[in-house]
Amino acid sequence: MDQPRMKNPALVVPGALEALQALGHVTQGGGVPHETLAMVTLRASQINGCSVCVDIHTRELEALGTSAERIHLVAAWRDAPYFSDEERAALALAEAATRLSDRPDPVPDEVWDEAARHYDEVQLAALVVAIATINAFNRINAATRQPAGAYVAAIVEAGLAAKAS
């Protein structure tokens, strides 16, 4: 395993972590189920290869009582029977908005329209902000090679406590 290139930049720049966390926190008020948001952030983190965020959002889903089958198959959601149409639409949006350079039209109308069929404007906005926020976290962690580790459990516990309040 590689050593981190530096201390996490979100901890080095004063206020950065709090700003990113605040963005993530406000998405909880957008009306999208917490479990769906956690699956979306897990999927983006899997795509980006961010071990810290994969660890965090896997643990978050476990703490929410999500079944092992659903957690293990987030990466293969298209072929797994464990996801609702609403969750599939959110996961497709997360993939498209994370893989912006993979196609000429990064978020095709069919992906957007399917998400809009299941979520209202506030919910769509919450999904877009959640996807953008997790991609920022993923890029910070991947660029500086931040490792996953035992400390992640404390992050999840603190995050769930903050969301409950």
C-alpha cells in the first residue's frame, strides 16, 4: 500500500473539511432517502477508486441496516435484482455525472429524464450536489493517496450522529 503523499488537503486548508461536510449534510434535507444517497456516494467512490470513501459509505450503509447483498452489488446494480427503479435512476445519474469524459454528452437525456421521473426538482438538486461533493472528496483522497483505515468507523459514527440531529 502506498503512503499518503501528504496530510489530507481537506484538513490542511482551514475550513475546507467543514465546507465539504456542510455540502454533504445539506443534501440530507433534499428528500432523497439516506440509503439512496449512501449508495450513490458509494458508487461514485467505487468508480473513482477512493478507498477511504468506499470504506466510509460501505460502513454507512451497514449502519443503516442495508443488506449485504445490496451493498456488495452496488457496483453491479444494473444486473442485480436488489434495487428499485428510483435507486437505479439515482445510480445511473451518479455514474454519468462521475464519468463526465466518457461520452460526448456526459449526462444523456435518457439518464436525466429517468431520474426526473422519480425525483422532484429539490431531490434532483440534492442528488447532483451529493454527486459533486463525493467526487470532490474522491479527487482529494485519490490525488494524495489517502488510505482507508480503522479511523473510518469514527468518521461514520460522527456523520450518522450529525445527520440524526
